[in-house]
Amino acid sequence: MARNRLKDLEEVPFQAPPVVTTAIARAKAISEPLSGAGEAETLGRVTVNIGTIEGGTSPNLVPMQAIARADIRLPVGITTDVLVAKLDEWLAPLDGVSWKAIRRFEPSFTDPGHELVTRTAQVAAEVLREAPAVNMRVGGSDSRWYRMYKVPTVVLGLTPFNMGGPDEHVLVDELVAVAKIHTLTAYDFLSAET
């Protein structure tokens, strides 16, 4: 029986730092109702989405070639080198199969105890009148470019209703609140005595 080697990447073991797993566990009660049941489990493993498959020229002919493109998200605690080695090992024995990474970057994070994170959470609680969920994500935000150079970052944005789906939208009131949080956090952080 053939195996889906790309999806097998979701089972590759790794160890995330305890501050990351603790943040995910603490945020679960707030973040899962927004992002979906099982989010905490998903944030703790590699995820693979085979987004496109193309091949052939006609429905009645066996294709001469096919191509698939996948989005593979890595949680903190595993590196792209580990997955590259697994794909090389698993796909090399398959005749006619080749693969290449189109884009890759290492997972990174800012410690949830960092001053920038705690100040952002405090300001968010004041503006929103409720404690925010301090959580981790496996997305590809631009914050990775800053963290690559050891600049601490926080991603704080709008609730993404139907993200990536039909009728994706945000709320204008939230947009105003997020602008206030960003502004006040920057002011607090930059005017703090060190």
C-alpha cells in the first residue's frame, strides 16, 4: 500500500521548548473557540497542506507528469533540515519522483515572558477590557525577519473570521482597538526606564 510521505511529516517527533508548550496550553480556552477545536494539538506538530495538484492534458489520457505543491508549517522545536532529510530519505527511492523547496524559513518565537510580550498583553487587556490569549502560531508573518536578527516581536492583529475561506472578514471596531494597542504598547515600551 502506498503511503503519503508528505503527510507522514506530521508524525516526525520533536521537542518544543517548555515556554512554547505552556503558552499554547494556557491560550487554548481562548484561542480554540476562535481558531477551531484542536488548534492546540495542531500547533504542537508539523502540518502539511497539499494545496495544488496539476497533471495531464486530457481526462482520458494517463498524464506524462504531474506536480503537487504543499505548504508545510513547522512549529518551534524542529528545523527545516530535519524535514529536508526525511523527504530526501523517503522520496529518493521512488522512481520518477523529485522535489524541491520553493521557500523555507526556520520557526522562531519571542519568549512569552519578554518585556515586549508582557507590555503588549497588559495594554491589550486595558484596551479590550479582557485578558488576551498569549499564544504561538505556525504562520509565516513578517515578524520572522526581525526574529532572525534577534529583535523581539509580537504579532497582534484582528480576529480572522473565515480566514482563507469565503467571506473572510474582520471587524472595524477591532481594527480601531488593535491600532490603539499597537500605539500604546510602542509608547509604553519606548518610554520605559531601563
